[in-house]
Amino acid sequence: MCFRPASASRPIECPNCGMKVPVVGGVKQKKCPKCKADLTQVEAKPEEKPEGEADTEK
């Protein structure tokens, strides 16, 4: 069985420009490729469902 941490494949959102930076091979980038902001203190955000796939419990 292969173990992979839950946050390994979730993108990191840049706090400065809002760009979603992918985590490739479990390696997080240290700087945003767009605005060069520091990403070392940012945690991976959980993936959100698209608006059309909202839960419809009654």
C-alpha cells in the first residue's frame, strides 16, 4: 500500500496575487512564479467543490 499525505496534491494559493501554485512530486515551491511572493509560510488549502456540485441534502 502506498502512503501519500493528504496535503501532497493540493495547490497552494499565493497570499499576494491569489495564483494557485501546484505541488509537484510533493515539493512545494518557495516563491510564487508570478509575483515572487514568499510561499514558505503558506499552508495548502483544501480543494473546494465547484459551485454546480453543492450538497443538496433536505
